[in-house]
Amino acid sequence: MKKLSYLFIFVILISGIKVKADEGMWLPIFLERLNYTDMQKMGLQLTPEEIYSVNNGSLKDAIVGLSNGPTPQGFFCTGEIVSNEGLLFTNHHCGFGNIQKHSDIDHDYLADGFWAMSRDEELPNEGLSASILYRMEDVTDSIIPNISDTLAGKDRSAAIGEITSRMKKAASEDGKYNVVIKSFFSGNEYYMFVYEVYTDVRLVGAPPSSIGKFGGDTDNWMWPRHTGDFSIFRVYTAPDGSPAEYSEENVPMKPKHHLPINLDPVKLNDFSMIWGFPGGTERNLTSSGIEFKVNSYYPPIIEVFGKKLEVWKEHMSQDKEVKIKYASNYAGIANGWKLFIGQTKGIKDLDLYNEKKAFEDEFQAWIDSDEDRKAKYGNVLEIIDQSNKDKSDGYSVLIFASLSGIGGAELIGYAGDFSALATFMEKYKEEKDKSKKEKKQEKIDKEVQKLKDGIPSQFKNYDMATDEDVFAAMTELYVKNIPADMHPELLVDLVKKYKSDYKAIAAYVFDKSNFSTEAKVMAFLDKPSLKTLEKDPAYILTNEFRSSLMAASANLKQGGDELKTANRLYVEGIRKMQPDKKFYPDANSTLRFSYGEILDYYPKDAVHFDYVTHLSGVIAKEDPENDEFIVPEKLVELYNAKDYGPYGQDGKMIVCYLSNNDITGGNSGSPVMNAKGELKGIAFDGNWEAMSSDIAFAPKLQRTIVVDIHYVLFIMDKFAGAKHLVDELTINVTPPPPPPPPVKMEIVDEVEVVE
Ligand code: ARG
């Protein structure tokens, strides 16, 4: 694949055809050096300064990384600022967790949607943060020359850590900024990212799931798509404009830049640019890495996730409250489960193993033709291959131990929260000195209070009957897939006693445990006793499951320092082998851009997929019997009346469209922009035929699925009546071209009629 695109660029250079870049998640600071000329050729109309500038407001100031927690790391999604009052667009599936948190039987915002009709109705979201990049810097030269080439493992990390912590401190300007330094190209380069992190981000609007998640898990990862996958938030700041924790005094953010919206219809081959925070790719994964994933890594995950989803679904379909409680967890696991299945299929369909193998053979030949290369890179592939083989053996046990044991039923995870209390109580018991005993009691009391305070959040989304069935199913998987010598003693006894009836085992554990209902936990914490805790079956199991997980990970040959060094040298080597190729680093939750065009595709022989879908397609998919395909009545009415306001085009309403931009998880919610940096849509998915895209880009098949901005505004304005939000936006429409000058006509007096 890489080779293919290399050849492709070469052909373009010699033939002078318009460049059609698509692969690549590029770093903003290299825009001018690596990409700008290509982008201009493809139609970009902005200057580099208008896109990325540290001193003046530029496009990058409107791009937001969303994370759970106050640090600019692990962005789960992207968002974009779209008004000068901090309004932010992202996906519905990105807002889903927070929409769920605000929902209950009486306010089911997942089912009914949510629209704040005034500022004071906007809902704060504890923990949610919005990070905006202030500047970034290549700091490789401050790090690599100071680290010896032979330094590896912990010593290498420690030496690097020492340098980077000094740099971070200086760049934070006394805490004004939040600074992250990350390694790129497998440790060959380092970059520093300086952010402002806003922690008061409020929910403003969300369509009902029958629009925002239309098509559900059936349509997920697929085209043709008809999902209005957007939700709206607002960033607030302290009155002086600085980031601040939630407070009533806070005011809507005044951004340095917000994205204008463009209402011209999308056209095939239009320039398309996406900015955002892709989470992770492994574009340099080797053939042995692919084998490991397909044979040892994905199958156990697919099995455990599939089982859990089955149990959850059964309970969710029977009880509306359970459905709300588990909606967010269900969506997350269902998304990952389908992704792993699709990746397995994509790897096979696209024959990625052989593609990588051919590239590795070429790399090895390049190495073997030179003595210095042999000395440096000679055994790199061998080390990587061996490590993939080594870890293949024990990996499935590790996955089952972690996902069906300690990570199986929620009860087991929760019981683990009581181990600190157990430790404090043991210490109290052993202490003979009276005054010291008092101190120890204080510690116990504090821990008890902490656990009491945590009860509401533990039980808010908990349903015991559901969890009991999850326990039964997970324990059965555990027993069947993990060697007998790693089974917890208690489990062995229970399996014997109940003759492998896992439902009966679950009933026993949930009945006897002190952690399965709010009332029982409260009663236990009112009179905490070490003896009770030590007899609690969930507590015993959590400890034993943890021990077997540790054993499974100790048994596994994970490949240590040697592997890290080999990975670094592999990437260094393949870059040296192709000195004229432009390289982009793997995604790692840092700001990137991708450019390409609006494009259709041929998913298989004789089948063509167009690049837009319409509201008529939503209506065609309607199925009142199927929860995933219900269409709200109001939407049907608007469709029947063709009441699309200024958002329709020739009597049609576009819903989604496709581009060939290179994105991955974390890019969800990213702005999709035209050549002028105006918003045309919000990226929300990838397509089924190219699910292996994190491992290799497939130019002919890989597409980004975008919800068209016309549909977003139509839903806000016509469906939800939230015109006040549309009024906040800056909306551009290219004026129609002036009418052609009148042509002077010769006056013909007589018309000859031919009979
Ligand atoms: N596939 C999308 C992504 O990973 C998420 C779509 C969520 N929708 C769903 N039905 N689970 O970004």
C-alpha cells in the first residue's frame, strides 16, 4: 500500500497531473514545508498563516480536543467552535455519554433529544474538558542528541523524562498552559504541545437518537448512511476569558477563531480538509503483527464483547430504565466489537499480510546490501517477528482473564474498590498501641466516608438482574477459556457445588455479596467488618481474578526493551530506505489535518456507491418495528411537506456525504471544511470496506462519512425549533454568478417557415 502510493506520487510528478493526496494525518507545523503546495494545487484558498498561526487567530484555534478529565490527553473525540460565543459542534455519539448522564425515565434526552432554549438551560458536564492547541514545537533536537543510542528501557524513559519535565515546566508559563510532550515515529522524534484546557463545557442541544443514532449498530461503520450524528455544546470561561472550573459567574467563551459555515451544495471532487485529534494508527505494523492480531488478539475480544452485548441487549429490550442505564456502555462496546470484526475482514479482503510481507522483503534486501545497515538494522525484523510469535501463545488467556474475570461483571470491579478499606482494617487489627490505633481508626472512617460518597455514582447506571446474568455468562467463558490451574478456588468449589449451572452460581454470589444493592452496601459501611468482607464471595473473587490476571500477564513474553529498540530502528530504517518520500507519523491523539476530496466509490465489482444520501433514504429505511430505524413523526411531516427552509437543494435534503480524507477514532466530531476553511459537515465514521484502515490506507476504498451541515442546521432549525442557535452562526453562501451580459441580438423581421 505504501509502495503503491509512493509510485502514485511519482507518476503524478512526472506527468504533472493534479495531485490528489488523501493518505496522511499531517502535523500542523509542517504544513508549509510538506503539504501546502499540494493543497494549493488541489484548490486550497487559505494562506498558511490563516491556517496555523501562534500570534494571530487562525483556523487551528477553532479545533477542540474533547477529553474526560482536565488534561489535554486521550481525546475521545474532536469538536469545532462555530460561533463567537463558544458554541461547539461534535457528534451525537461523542456527546452520548453526557447526554446519557443527564437522562432518566422522566427526562429521556437519549430518546427525545435535548434543546436548551436559553443559556440558563445549558447543562454542565462534570469531568468533560475542551482543549485548544496554542502552539506546538519540534523538540527532537533537545532530546535525542542528549540520549545515548544504546540507552534502552526504563533508563531511556527516565533520561527522557528528566529532560521533558524541565521543558514542560518552562512552557507552561506558571500554569497558564497545559503541556504535553510525545514521542513520534516510534521514538525517533519528539514534539511538544501547549494547550489551553477549558473545563466548563455545557450541553446545548442533541437530536433524539432516532436522528442522531439513526440506523444504530446495524448501519454503524457502513455506507450508505442516514445518521444525523451531531450534538452541540458550549465552552464557558471565567469573566476575564481564562479557562475556569464550572461556575455560575462564567461566561461564554470568546474564541480567537470560529468556523464560518458554507451553505453551497457539496460537489463531487470538491477540496475537502479535516482537522482533529486522531487517536491511534499502526501504519507500520509488520506482517507478523497482523498475524498476531487476527489470530490471537481479536478473536477472544470479539467473543467476550459479543456475549456481553447479547446479555445487555436482552435486558435493555425488556426494560426502558435498563435501556437508559446501559445505553452508553452498550454503544461503546458494540462499536468496538463491530470494529474488530470489520478489521479482521478488511485485513483478509485486502490481503494486507502479503502486502506487508513484500515490503519487508524489500526492506531486508536493502539492509543486506550494505554492511553498515546490516550492523544496525540486520536483526530488527527478526526481533519484531519473534516477539509477535512469543506473545501469541498466552494472549488469549490474558484477554479472557481481563475481560471476563476482573472486567466481567460490574459487581466484581466494584468489590475491588473495598481493598483499601480491608488493608486499613487489617492494620488496625494488628496495632497494639492505643493512640496509634486511634489514628488507624481515623483512616478507616475516612475511607468508609469515601466509599459511601461513591455509592450514588456506582448505582446510578446499575441494574442487578442484568449484572447477575453478565456474571453468569462471563464466568462461564472464563472457566472454559482459562487453564484450570488458574481458576479461583472459590469458583472451582461453586462450579462443583452447582454442577456448572452458572446462573445458579451467579444467584448465590449476588445474594451473598454485600455489594449487589445500594442498601446492602450502606448497611455494610455503617458497620464495616473485616470478617464480613473476607467472607464476601464477590470480594474473594475479585482478589482471585486479579491474581490470575497477574499470572497471565507474567506468563506472557511481552518483548521488553529489545523490542522497543527494534521498533524504533524499523521506522528509522524504512524512512532511510525511501529518502524522497514524505512521511507522516502514526496518529497519537495530537492535532492533525488530512486533505483530499469529496468522492464516491466502488465497494465491489459492479457496485457503485454515490457520495451523498438524502432524507428520502431515511424514509425508505423507516421501520417502526425496529428500534434502530424509527423515524420521528415530525421529521416525516417535514419530509412530506418538503419544508426544508434554506437548507434543501432542488427540493431534496442531503443527509450525509463521503470524502477520501484519512481519519481514525478520535477524529469523530471533526470539522470537514472546504477550500476556504468553511464548515461543510462533521466527520463521524469510516466505511465497512476499509475497516483495516488503521493498519493500511486503502485509496480506492477508504472513505470518511460526514453528516452534511445542511442537515445539521435543518434539524436544529426546522425540527427542533432552535433557530436562536442557528442565528449565532456565521453562514456564508457564495452569491450566484452575475447574469451574463445581454447579448445584442439582431432583429429579424421575418421568420422563414419551412413547411
Ligand atoms: N463508528 C463510529 C466511530 O467509531 C461510532 C458510531 C456510533 N454509533 C453507534 N451506532 N454505535 O466513531
